[in-house]
Amino acid sequence: MVAGLVEHLVLRSRCRGRLVPTRGRPPAASDLTPHREISREFLGGTPTDPSRTEAVSLPPPSVQAVTDELRESARRLLVDLSGDPDADFRPGQWESISELVERRSRVLVVQRTGWGKSAVYFIATRLLRDAGAGPTLLVSPLLALMRNQIQSASRMGVRAVTINSANRDEWEAVADELDRDAVDVLVISPERLANPRFRDQILGSVAPRTGLMVIDEAHCISDWGHDFRPDYRRIQRILGVLPRGVPVLGCTATANDRVVDDIVHQLGDDLVTMRGPLGREGLALQVLTMPSAARRLAWLARVVPDLPGTGIIYCLTQSDAHDVAEWLTDHGLPTVAYTGATENRESLEARLLSNEVKAVAATSALGMGFDKPDLAFVIHYQSPGSPITYYQQVGRAGRQLDRSLGVLLMGAEDEAIQDWFITTAFPSEEETDQLLAVLDAADGPVKQRELESAVNLKPTRMKLLLRNLEADGAIVKEGPGYLRTATHWTYDHRKVNAVTSLRRAEQDQMRDYASDHIGCRMAFLRGLLDDIDPQPCGICDICTAPAVDPAVDEDLVRRAAVFLRRRPIVIAPRRKWADYRNIPPDRQIREGRALGHWADEGWGALVRKGRGPDRHFDDELVEALAALVTETWRPSPTPMWITHVPSIRRPDLVADLARRLGAALGLPVVDAVEKIRETAEQRSMRNSSHQAANVRDAFTVRGPLPEGPVLLVDDTVESRWTITEVGARLKEAGCSSVYPLVLAKAGAG
């Protein structure tokens, strides 16, 4: 019955309020109305600006009856999908499905998190498939977080499969299923569109018979958005090879007018925009200014035990996420860390979904797509850089609860971290020109590793630049390498400057959000998302009394300060040179230790002070290093003497540290290492190739040397290439074992 209804309906298309027969073909783009926004009044919400709203004509009664019957069929699918026998569509859901199935429109759905955007595309898929359409192609950055949705879709007979880098051994079987038309939804990441093998073997056969194209998290297609992804640009090209009149659905919860306009520009002026109200009823927002990490940890330990349910605590850095998780676990609150480096993400998600943990301390890696309707609280340990990012993250709380909590803790380090994100967002013109020059001069494909040797860029930044250039058509990937194309390409200063200015403005908006002079926190966020007529929520800490007490236990603050200095960091020895040759075992250093992290509030603050204005390391650091060696680390065989990494710029700073440490440990200190040439600051070297080359042959060892293992002292370590190079020279000179010992570890190296 559903198939017959849809077959009847897809022979029609609406053009400027009229129903027009299409003589058996799908409607062409010219049959569709120009870009229009279906008002919130039509969707059962708040009216929008009449000038932006098209009147919707009612079809004739006979057609209306068919439409009503189709709607009821769709509602039964919703019951299967949700498992709720009384389920019915939220305002806008059926209208979106109808646009896709009946009118074959291109639709952009902008609805708050938890509204049910996945229900729209899974139900539309089932209806279109029953009418004989081809499979749905779903592009989403959320493959790891769509497992529950895919499982739910199977309840209404929608078979969804994914092709990704983790299931290469299944590609052939999936391709066979696609050839047999046994797949209803093919889910891929935008990055998969860049894979030549996927384009040739899978996409080439799927695109010409696609029945529905879905672009999840469509704001990623706009470089004005807070989460722009270069590979989303490829979607425009895919749209160009789809069959004529194939419906397209873009979904997002976080797009203001500027981003919507950009999406319209890229997906077509005939785009139908469905926007709903973005307020989160029952979500009580609150802001607390707590510059000290120790005070924030103390507040969490006091407040979280009394909060109902489970929640997420968002952190800006991986180390902070691990600190928060360990601290709360130590205080009897089972908490796990979830970051981009977490390997067992699926099991951690499952533990949170089943309420086996009180909280997950997460970076933005636990981002778009995670859906736990009964999540009771979201706390931000630091401030995000964008109010749109904040709205998206805090909006995970209370999707099906009468009351939930969102608390923002403002830390002293927030602005510095966000400044770093902003200043490193775009490769410079010089870096881009250098990379293109290398490719221009090459006779064949150049691997990323080879490019890193020639261009001083971090691997992650290099990868982003390559993706941007490839998405723009300036380069093409061939095998494991890259080739320059004949496409003319110039650095877009205007766009870079404009987006950077926008990010600075968003930083200012977050400062405004944290103030008490904005009227209502939820209304302020909705206004920044260009929501129409945002009204005061009545439950934030400006509208009424704060939901949670800001008081902090001073004893907990002291204990948190000790905790932040609690644990030294292991310095793993390098086993290979930068060119991937093995370092001979008799030239390798031993495992070392760092007292703390450079950016931490614990020891890091004292180290930064000593390297900066004081030009002298505090005695407390010397005492802590000595205690680390004798009480915590206890390297074996025991070091018998001390030397240090020399510096031409700061010749006395580390030398003095080594002398005082020697006195504390009762060990002789020998100036055994000499720096024989000036080098650039290692922090200015962005990748392993440049870091290794910067210090290669820069040191020599003067003998004779004392017998026995040595402690090699330095103030900071990041890439490990300096201690690796100096350690190799010491081993060549006869040292039996070299143990690196530094004050602070910076970066990820």
C-alpha cells in the first residue's frame, strides 16, 4: 500500500503553490520552488518574518486524502522506529518527510538537538525504497555515534551499512550488497569522499541510482560554521552526478542565518528551509567564574555527588579530561575520560548510556550525534570558544527530562587556549606556497612524510592543508602521495581574515554570555543562533536563583592543589630516527620522567614563572625533582652523576638547576655536554623531521666522563629530539645509561 501511494505521489511536483504533473519523471530542479523558508507558524511554532515565508497551498481533497493516508503510513514507521505505540510526529517532521517523498525537494532542517532529524531521513528512506527508489547516501561525520540510530532503523526494515577505514575487509561484501540492491542506507564520512578506491569502486555505481541524499551536520559545509570540514566541499560535486530530481536533505541543530545562507548557496537556491524554535525547555543554565583549576576540581567534588542522574563534563584539553576523571573517581564518583585519543570509545559510550558511570569527562571528541535523552547535567570545566559550540554541547542535557542543568565554569586559562585554537586554525600563505612549490617541483606523487621534511608544519596542520587544497582541486591524491593539478589556486586572504575576525567576535560573545547583564542566558544563545523571538527561559541563574550553590570547600581546594602536582609523567625513549631508521640500542636513552605538564596549574605554573620573569627556578621545584628521583621513580641502575642540556640563549638557567639538584641528591654535577652551534627554538619546529634536523650534530661531549648511569637534566621536553640527540652523544662517549629528567613536558611529544 505504501509503495502504491508513493508511486502515485512522486508523479507530482509543486511549483509555486500548484501541483504539476511530471509525466512519469521525477521533478526537475526547474519544477521546484525557489529557496523558501517554511515558517514556524506552519510548523506549529513561533511565526517567522512574513517576508521570508511562502504561503502553502492546500492540495485538492482527493490528493489530501492520499497525503493523509501516506502520513499515517509514515507515522506507523515512526512507531516502529521509536518503539512507542503512541508516537506521533513533532512539528516539522512530517512536513520535512513530505517535501522529500512527495515533492522530491531539497530540504534543510534546522532543529534543536533531540528533535528527531534521523527519524526524518530513515522514514523518508523507507517510503522512497518502497516506491522503488535507490538507496539513500548518508554523509555524516558521526559514524561512531550512529550505532544506536542504525539499530533503531532496523526495527522498521531499513538496512543501513557503513564503509569506513575500520572495516576495509567488509568493503567487497558491502559492494556486492549494493549491487544486489540489498542496502537501504549507505553511511559514509565526508573524508571517505576523498578516497580514490571508494570513489572508483563504490560511489561510481551508487551515485547514479541514489534515491535520497542526506547531509548530516550540514553546518560543516560552511566555512563560516563552528565545525567546518574541508571534505564537505566535495558534496557539491556529488550532487552534480546524482539523478535528476533526487531529493536532498541537510540536517543541523546549529546554523545561524549566515551559515544557512552559505548552505543555500552551496546546495541550491531551490532549498526549502525548515526551521524550528531552538529553546531547551527545562534546561537551567548557570555560570560560575573560577579562575583556579584547584577551585573548579573542589567544586566538582562537592556538587556532582548531589546531582541527580549522569552527565558530561566538557574539557578543552585531553590532560584536563584525564585530571577531572581521576579526581572525581578518587572521590567515589565513577568517571571516565573520553578524548580523541581514546581507543575504547564505544564501550565508554555504552557505560554512560546505561548509567554505569556518574560522568564522562570529555573533550569535543564526544560531540555531534551523541544522544542520551536522560542526560541530567552538562558542566563545562572551561569555556568553549563559540556560543554555538556551547549551545550544541550543553543542549545534550535533558532532552527527555523535565529539568536538567548546564553549568559553565570560567577558568583563567580559557582565553589562552582559545587564542591558540584561533591562531592555528589556518596555515599561513607562506606555508601553503612552500607546500605547493614542493609539489610543483616534484616528478611524481609526494608522500606527506616527504612533505613534512620540506615544509615546517605540524602533521595535523599539514593534513588539514592537504585536505583543503584537494577539496579545492589544487592537488589530487594518487596512491599514498599528492600531485599538483593545473588548477589555478590563490590564498584567500579575505576569507581567512573574515573567519578569524568572526572567531574573535565569538570569543567576545562567550565573555558576554558569562556576564550578568544579558537578560537571560538561554534567550541570549537563541538570539545568536538567529532564533525568532527568543523569550526569557525563567530558570537560568539570571532569571531566577542559581540552581546549584557556588560555594567551595577550602579544604578540598588545598587537596586539589596537591592532586594537580601528584604524578610525574613518563618520557618514553625514541626507538627510531626521523627518517624511520632504527636507533641502535647502544645509542638509546632510558625511560625518563617529567615533574608535570607545562600548561598545568600545578608544577607547570612554577616552571613557566622560572623560565619567564624570574629567570630562576624555585627551590620547591628542586626539592620536588629530588623527591621524584629518590621516592617515586627510583631508576635502576641508580644514577651516579648529573649533567644537563646546555643552552646558548640561557646558559645559566638549567646549569643552575642541575647544580642545586646535585646538592640535594648528593651527586656530582659535570658539564659534560657542549652546544657547538646555535639552533632555533625547538618550539618553532612544527614536525618531527624539522625538530630532529634542528638539533642534529648540535652537541658534543667532553671527556673523560664519570662512571655509571647519568641523570640528563633539562627544563622542558616536547619533541624528545634534543634529549635523544644528547643522549646518543653521551652513550657514544661511554655512558652506560642516560636517564632524562625534566621539569615539564610540553605538547604531545
